[in-house]
Amino acid sequence: MTDRMIDLSEEPVHLSVRHAQLVIERQARGDVTVPLNELGVLVVSHPQVSLTHAVLSRLSAAGGAVVVCDQKHLPVGMMLPLQGHFAQAERFAQQARASRPTCKRLWQQIVRSKIRAQSRLLSDLHDDDRGLSALVSRVRSGDPENVEAQASRRYWPALFQDPGFRRRPEGEDQNRLLNYGYAVLRAIIARAICAAGLHPSLGLHHHNRYDLFCLADDLMEPLRPVVDRAVIRCVQESDANTPLDRQAKQALLSALTGRFEVQGEWRSLFDVVGRLASSLAAVFAGERQGLILPEI
């Protein structure tokens, strides 16, 4: 499995499978084929996309994820592989038995990594991290003082150089771009969680009876600045009301399919999150003490 992503939003197409290839039949142009085992995430945005049952079953069997969007081209649904690891039942049991102190310690590690990433991004863009680096050491096990929220209140206005900016999923400004990028990132991480034999609904910190992807929401936190960096570029090239069009989507997907320097090596995001999910499984199995979190 490689790190290829496809967004179908520009024209009506019909999807089918032929000889382990995804066939994209286009009305105005010729067909395109993509090997199923090279496709990590398929994003379906156009309302006139039709597909066969074989597309869903064969893509899932190959380990791919499908993201479905609404009329505003914002993701509203996701399909993941049901079975992703030979020892899945054993890993589910280990995950369910994880102690509360272990989960709180892992959440501390995640929050510290997230704040460090936010600090680096602000320093790169504006030469001022607004004191975020000083907050890292204040994050204790479980983050009882909610230092994560304190960092966010400094981070968002500084990121967009707008004192009035707030992260609002329903916002009609750059929040739309953030929503799209985060949803695709969430799908990538949920896919990695399944591949590691873990269940995406059993979170470390996030707990919601209506959320099937609590663990994905946990693990994506340190990687959100990857999307933030791409969004700020879109805003700088246009403005805060830049539309979620083909160009913006291409910029966001390109950011998620790029290569990142992690500990002196260049890796894809799929590889980074795969290592992260595998390290979490090892913690649950008692083989590691902490997560392999990227310092991108």
C-alpha cells in the first residue's frame, strides 16, 4: 500500500473494478485505472459519482479508506477496512484492558507533541511562538489543567494574524479548509489504526458515545499543524474566504501526500502514522512505554 489519494469532485464518473484495478470511467475523457493496492484514501465529492459493490469490497480488502462528502464538498462519512491485522482480536482485548494511568500518560505525550508542533509552525511563519514552547513542560499526565486549550487560545489568532479568529467547524471562512484537511487526515489515521489491529472507537482521551473514531481523534492531534500549514498558504495566496475549490483541495491533499523529515529520514505521512499506530499497539501489549510521535 502506497500513499496515493484521489478526490472525485470535478465531474460525473462511474467506478468499477477490473483485474485488481480501480477503473474511473469519465464521460468527456478516457478511462483512468489505478491499482487498488496503491490507493490509500478515496474521497467522493461529486453528486453524480456511481460505483459498483466491488469497488467498496475490493478497496476495503486492500486496506483503503473511502470518504464521502456532502453538497458543500465537506466530508460527512467514512468507510474503513473491517479487518486489518492477523492478531486483531488479541489487540482489541489488550486495548480494552489498558489502564487509566496508561491512557493518561499517553495523552500527556500526545498533547506535548501537539503543542511543540504548533510552536514550530508559529516560529516558522511569524518568528514568534507566542510562548507555546514554555507551556509544554506544564502538561501533566492526563493534562488536568487543560494546557492544550490554553495553547489553542494563543495559537489560532497568531496563526492567521487575526485576533478575532476562532476555530469553528461551522465557520464559512478558512475553517472550511481546515474541516476538509482534518477529515482526510482523520481517515488516514483511522486506516492506520485498523491496520495495526486496534479499534478506532476506543480512545485514550476522547470519549463520545456517538463518535466511532475517538482514537483517531486522539492520534491526529500532533499532526494537525500539517493541515494548518497548507491552509495558511491558501489564505496567504487568496484571503480568509478562499473557496474550497479544486485548487484548495489539491493543495491540502498535496500537503498530506508529501514527504516529511522525521528523525533525519524522509517519510510519507502514511508511514509516519503507521509507525505511530503500531507503537500504540506495542504499548497496549506491554512492549513499549511510549508512542513513536513524529517531530515533523
